[in-house]
Amino acid sequence: MTGSTTRIAKTAALCLAAVFALTASPATAAPAGAAHDPLAPYHRQHLTWKSCVLGPDDDTGKELQQAGAQCADVTVPLDYADPHGRTITVAISRIRATDTAHRIGAVLLNGGGPGGQTLGDPPWVRKAMKDVGERYDVVGVDPRFVGRSTPLDCHWHTGSFIRGAGGDRAGFDRSVALAEELARRCRTYAGDVLPYAGTRNTARDMDVVRAALGERRISYLGYSYGSYLGQVYATMFPGRTDRVVLDGVLAPDRYSPRLLRGTEEANRHALRGWAAWTAARDGTYGLGRTRGAVLAAVDRVQAAAGRTPLRIGGHRVDDQVVPVVVFNGLSQDNDTAYDALARAVRDLRRATGGAVVTPTPWLADTLDFLLTGADSPYGSVQSAILCGDVAAPRDPETYWRDVQRSRARDPLFGPVTNNIGPCAFWDRPRERPTTIRADLPALLVNAAGDPRTTYQGALEVRRMWPASRLVTLRGADQHAVYGVFGSSCVDRTVNAYLAGGHLPAGDVTCDRTAG
């Protein structure tokens, strides 16, 4: 995988700008009635395109520059109910169409999260699109408060609120205290912008981007949470989408701060697949010669971490962190990801004897993400969006009961996916969740074994949208497929739709080994 596709795979896991002067752009004629439209100055703003490279260490900027991309900042209202008030900026990148004679339009990207950066994605998406990519402007958008857009940072000491609940009530109580502290920090450091960090405002920003680019309609490619954002945009702005591809499909009725609930079985299936792969390479990893032996090794690590935190590098890793490490290692079904997780579990097992273990690179990065504030902006924005979209239960006892019930079915993952988070201590959302439109002729893509956005969600959206079509990757426990997994069958189907605008006659099933 390239660095950019690694970013999209991980997103299978940010002071306000001054007011900008807005001037009319020659690219778009003002629609009738624009003089009375308070958003007209935003829609007609002139974009200043510039190099994407911010400095000598900016690898993302260099990748974009190599691909011929340029970057710009789009000014949007902080609060769309007060368009003459405070503004923020949304950072975008663009690789322009080279086949201008057959140009289709712009395709906007969202890599998921929520809170994931997408500005760096156009180079690898353009490559995945092959020849049809020459006919599109490929546009990466860092959503409001993400990446190079106006930042939001709650100054957490972690990059994620996700933790296991531990093995007993004392462990769960520590989770409650952490969740409450994370919410308090967000109110302290970002309370003035938290109410405006929801998906509906992100969709409104997308429509400003569309207009500022001079497009009457946009095509859209959204992964994971980006599939939900695409549903919201197409609902709020009907008639402004062209070709829509949703990969790793979230069912709207399952979208909430507790969106990991219900993924335990898929994650357990992925864990078994990894364990079988690792057992076949016992000479390399030494975790056991059978799938059962490898799974038992994971359980022993978890039990040991519950007795005494494991010393890994400069970190102390307890039984609330170990299952999250394993969980994070299961979104990509390939040898590279499996190898990284196997080496991480081997490091954790070595630490059960009391020694301080120097972690392998993937484990080091994962623990830095979970146990330091280096990625605080990511977790901050993710929580601000989730908590700002849908209210979560507020009574900790609700979560404790769910944890205990799920623990009986899956002691490793159940206490992770059902645990309490900061949304339990958040202010109520300013807007009601979006009621998604009844139909849309979109192309849906999902792996049958996806451990993050489970296949059931894709089936639900397929039923909800009779005019859509579903492309299924069979035999893979994979989150994010198009341009990521390497299925020529899936990639061909998506590219044919992007090229011609016609959905397949029926649903399509691709085997993981199909050419």
C-alpha cells in the first residue's frame, strides 16, 4: 500500500479563521435570486489555488505536488443559521481532468473517520480510477475542523476515546471517569465550536465547495463514515449529485456514537482468520501452530494485562488497551496487516513476563495514538461529530449492563464495542438526525466480512434504495475495498459506473481471488 492508501485504511480511526473577503468567481453564473441568498457570497467566492507543500517534511504535500494537484481554502460559515457571522475554512486539493474534451465533472472524496483527513487522497484515487480518472477533477476535502481545515483540538492525552471496559466494575468505572474527562476537556478547549461540528454542517460545506468549484452537480466517493455523509448530502441537496459510490456502507439507523455495537461477530470472524494465518507461520511468530492456540495466546495476554499492566516501550498497557490494539489490527485483510498484528501480539506476550519490550513499529504507532496526545485532534473531532449528530444514553448503568451482556458472548471485543464514551457527557445535538431519502441510484460496495461497517448495513441500504446496486467482495474480512484491497473485479465495476454513469443491471458479487 502507498502512504495514502494506508491513511484510508486506518480511517477504517482539530482557533478559527478570520473573515475572508468573498468575491465573485467567473466560473459560475449567479443563479436567479442569488442576490437574496445569504450564502451567495460563499458560493461565488474566488478560490486561490496554490502549492500543497507546506514545508520540507510535508510528505502529503509532496505526493499531491507529484500528482499535479493544487490546494485551496474554501471559506464557509461556522454557523449556517448566521451566515454573516464567524467563518472557518475548509481545505481542499484538486487534480484537474486532463481529458477536457470528455470531462465529466468533479468527484469529491471523503475517507471516513469521522475526523479522517482526505486532502491527501486524490493521487491514489486518481490511480485507482485508471483512464476514467482523466475525465474528472478529483477533489480531496478535509472536512471542517479536520487536517488543514480550521482546527478543533480538545487537548486530550489520547487519540481515541475507544477503550475496553476492563475485567470488572472497577475497570468500567475508570472508563466512565475517562469519558467524563474527555468531554470536559472538549467543553473547556473547544466549547465555542463544538455545536457546529456535525455531519449536516459538513454536508452544507460540501455544497459550498461544489458551488465554489463552479459545478452544478458533483460525483462523490465516500468510504465508511463517508458513506453516511454521502447519504446525508444527497438527502439535503437533492439533484446536486451525479455518480455516487459508497464503500463500506453504514446503515443510517445504525449511525450513532455507539456505531461499533453489533460488530463483535464480524470482528471475531476476522480475528479467527488472522489466527489461522498466524498459526500457519508459527516458525515466524511462535504464537501457536493452530488457530485455537493463537487465540488462546491472545486471551492469555489480555488476562496478564488485567493483573499487571504490560511495559511496552514507555507505555503501560492494561486490559482496557490490549483489546483495542487487537481491534485496530483487524480492518485490513492482507499479509502486511496480519504480519503487523502478529508481531504486536508477540511483543505483548513477551511483556507478560515482566520485561520491558521495545515494540515493533506498528505497535509503537498504535500505542502512541492511544496513550499520548499526539493525535488528540483526530479523537477530538471524531467525538465532536458523533456526539453532535446523535444523542447517546447518559446513564452509565446502561453501558455497564450492555458490557456485561456482551462480555458473555465475546469477552475480548464486547467490552470495547459496548463501552461508555464522552458522548454520554455531551450537550444535546443542535439538530435532529437526518431522515435519509427513500431512494438513490448509487453504487454500494462492501466486503462480506467487513469488521467495521458490517455487510448487514450494506444490505439495509440496498433495500432502502431500490434503484441502487450492491457490489459484494466475498471471502474477505476487509474494510474499504475500491482502490484499497486490490480486487480488479470491484475496481472494474466501479470504474465502469464512473465512466458511463450507468449502474450494473443487477447486484455484482466478486470473489477475493477473481481477476
